[in-house]
Amino acid sequence: MRIEHRNSSSGNADAGSTKGLAFCAGLLVGSLLGSATAQWSEREGLLMAAFAIMAVIVFLLLKRHEISDERLATERRNLMTAVNNIPQGLVLYDASARIIICNRPYIEMFGLSPDVAKPGCTMHRLIAHRQETGSFDGDVDDFCDAIIGNVKLGRATRQLTQAPGGRAIEIVNKPLPEGGWVATIQDVTERTRTENKIAHMAHHDALTDLPNRVLFRERLERALKAIRPDQQLAVMYIDIDEFKAVNDALGHQIGDELLRAIANRLRGCVGDTDVAARLGGDEFAVIQTAVRDQTETMQLLAAIYQAIRRPIDCSGHMITTDASIGIAVAPADGLDIDQLLRNADLALYGAKSDGRRTYRFFEAGMDARAKARRSLELELRQAIADGSFELHYQPLLHLEEGQVSCCEALVRWRHPERGTISPADFIPIAEDTGLINDLGHWVLNTACREAMNWPEHVHVAVNVSPIQFKSQTLALNVAAALAATGLAPSRLELEITEAVLIRDDEAALDILHQLRELGVRIALDDFGTGYSSLSYLQRFPFDKIKIDRAFIKDLAGTGASSTIVQAVVNIAAASDMTTTAEGVETEQQRNLLRILGCTEMQGYLFSRPVSSAEIRKLLSSDREKAVSVA
């Protein structure tokens, strides 16, 4: 860029000459006008006209010169106004690294003196002034030499520096074709904050602010490369048990609050070089670095379980959680990131398969077991879609009346290739995958429909899974099944275990009351195997207590089983509840139960689970025959 300056003395001389010429022409015209115009010759008239035209031309030239000077001054003022009002700082240097233009935003941005930062000041002096005022802390010579060197090579440069107050400043130096360069300086504090925020969001979970799956992989890859020969690295996959049930029962807001609390507790467990991350949903992960032996991993594992299992207050709901954890250790379980993560996932799968609420280290053979389980899961989905299940019924015998009072519906799966598959094998898979809701819905409707073929005094009992029970639509599904089949609500018994209640008893008790309002009966199954059974009896009036077979097995022995059964019977009687003894296999057990006052018995002594056709025959037999069989 080149700015030319007019010579003011020359300009003034030109203006003076022009004005003198105009003055002389004016005098001449005036004198001629003073003569007797009537005596003018034709030649004198032409001369007069020529002088008049000359005077006009000179006047116009003078006027044009004055307008040009004013316009140039106006344009200069407009240029500086524009330069001083752009949002960026701007410094224009000539080929000798001296300032031609330095705008006001640049001066204000760095808190400089206008007496220094002005045209004619060298770049070196300008940067030295910045160092004196505290906005530059580098080496002045090196800084200036680097920029000037790049300008000479025709290369633009971009730098990020810091101004007073912690503001981020971006400086771009761009060479000019005529020599010199222009430096633009912009405050990018907000832009930098926004970019940092976007980068943080891209690598962190929005709900918990823990590292997300992307950052987790980056940290793991870095940690794997940094493993020393005498160290190990542990990767833990953590799955919060029954989290979906909390979401379904209490809503996503409470579920989110629970996840945030768990995330904060995980942060408190890991070390400074460790990583806690949320991979999505209720899945968390931990990287434990610089591990010397497995004892350290077990200590961290214990701390995590202790933290997760402590009750969490979520908007007034005291929620007790647990977790399934899978662990893979490098280098023993692989140094490839994908292999290590896959092995941790297989270990987690093993923990879930073994009943959840536990942990498993990766072992050889887990892959084969996981494939077999996944295959069974696919077949289970297809079986539910095809209706490949059937119900068997195990009767409950009233001990005093000697007749069947209820039949418990038990689902059976006859696989075309595998044969009969035990419920112990496919029910956990159904619960893990959520298929239990579809399967449970089918069992409920089928059992109610079958019970319509039985005598009116015989009830039908249907087991309700903890996962199924947490559904907010359970009461609606029960009401729909009763309406569709016409079964009286009082003939339906829903059997639940303590696991239904232990996760969030307030929500569970609310659903129990909804079911009670429908008129169905509620039985507490496997009583005595949990920790809080007695407290639940005080908080909800169950209709029946089913005494676990573990107490019936040793009923005739010298242990305390008979005393426990007697206590349960007495508690039930005091609250107008009936009692059912499970797993009765001998006459001695039946006689003792009758003496202790137990209401019903269920077990192989009377009948194994039988098909729907066989249960109809049994129930249609005459009462005398049923008594004699009993």
C-alpha cells in the first residue's frame, strides 16, 4: 500500500497563480466594458469575448482545485474513522518495519500509549513497549525477527497470545505485494471459550461430565502405550443393575439424578492417573493405571462397590443400587485396545450371567459361553414371537380341607432341537433383555384364560419378575387380562419376591396398592431368604406368605426350622394372612405343617407341575377322590 502526499507549497503557488490570472482577466474585462461599446470594432468584440471565456475557465479551474483538496481531506478523515472503528486491531508496516497506520482498537487492546504506537514507530520499539506495559513476555528480538523473516519470504503467520485480563488475542501478519505487511489483531476470547466448550462437549458426557466413550478410548490407548514392564492396567466395565426399573417406576428425572450421583461417587474412588467414564445409559467404565498387582485392583473394586451400594437420596427417594462389573487386565488379557475392551465386556457378560450384583475377571472360555448365551437370546426372541411356550401348573393343597385351593402357573419352553430348556436358563436372559415383559404378559393372559376352566374356588398364581413389576403399566396389564378372560380378580394371585421391593420400596408399595385396588391377591414368595421380610409385612398387608423350601427341608431335624416356621405362621395368622409351605416331599413334613398351623402345602408329595390338560383332570375329580389321594 502506498500513500502519496501533495507538496503544500507547490499547491499554494499554483493556487496563487491561478487566482492572479483570474484577477487580471477580470480587470481587462472591466476596462473594456468601460469604453464606448457602440464604437467597438468586430475585432475588439471577438477579443472581448475571448477574455471573458478565459476568465470563466480560470474561475472554474480554481473552484475545482479547492474541491479536490477538501475531498482528499474528507477521504483521509473517513479512512481513519473507519480504521479506528473496526472491531479488530490493525497495524500497517512499511518495508522497513515502521508503522504507517496503527488504529485505536490495537492501542486499547494492549493498553499502549498513543505517543509510542504511532506512524514512524518501528516494530521493535512497539513490541518493546508492549513488554514494558505487560502485554508481551517473550524475547522482543526473536519475536520481531521471526515475523520480519516470514514477511520477506512472503509467508503469512498466525499467533495466539494473551492480553491483560486473561483475554485470548489472535494476531495475523499478512505480507503485501508492494512490501511491508498488515497485522490484524482480534480478541478471540469468546470464540476460544466456545471452541473449548464444544471440544469439551465432544469428549465428555453431557449428564455426568465424565469422559465419554470417545475420550475413554483415547485415554486408554495412551495408557496402554505407557505401560511399564513391571506394571499392569485394569479396565472395568460397570453396569448398574436394574437401572431401567428405576427409570420406569420413578421417571427419567430421578434416573438422571441417580446417574449423576453414581458418577460423582466413581470420581471419588479413582486415583489421580485413573479414568472414570460414562459410556452411555447405565454403563460406566474405569481405567486403573500403574497397577503393581491384583491386590490394588481388588481394593479399587471394593471401594467402587461400597460407593455404589450406599443408599442414594434422589429427590426424596432413597434408592439402593448395585452393579455388575467385568474386568480385563493388560498385558495379560491383551494390549490391543479393541481386544482388551472386548474381554472386559465378556467379563461383564459373565457377571450378569452369574446373577448380577457381582464381578468377574476375564477368563478363557468366556467368549464361547457368551456366544452360546447370545444364540439362546435370539432363539428366545423367536420363541416369544412364535408362541413356542406352554404353561404347566403345580397345585397347592389346603392342609385342613384336603383339596386343591390354588395352582401356580409355571412357564415351560420345549425347544425343537435343544429339548426342554429350564426356566433357570432362559428367565435371566429374558430379564436382562427386557423380553420378560412380553413373556410375562403372555403367561398372565394364558393362566387367567385357563383358570376359567377350573372350579370357582380354585385360584391361579402367577409369578411377577422384579423387572416386570417395575413397569408402570403392570396394574393396567393385569386389569386388561382380567377383563379379556372374565376371571374374577379374587381368583388371581400375584407372587412377588423380596427383590421386587428391595430396590425402591416406596414405588413398589405404590404399585402393590394399585394391584390391591383391582381386587387381586398378593403373595410374598420365598419368605425368609431376604433381609427385610418382616419389615415389609408391617408396611403392606400381603394375602399370603410362601415359606421357602429351605426351612421345610429340615423341618423334622433338630435345627431351628420348625421354630421359624411356627413364628411365620403366627405372624401371618395375626395379620389375617394364609401360609404356604414350599417343597413338601414327605408325609412327616405334611403332618408337622398341619400341627404348626400352616394353611397350604406345595410339593412333589402331592403333585409335580403338570400340563393344562392334566390339571383339568385333577380338578374335575370328585372331592372324595381328591381327599383320598391327599
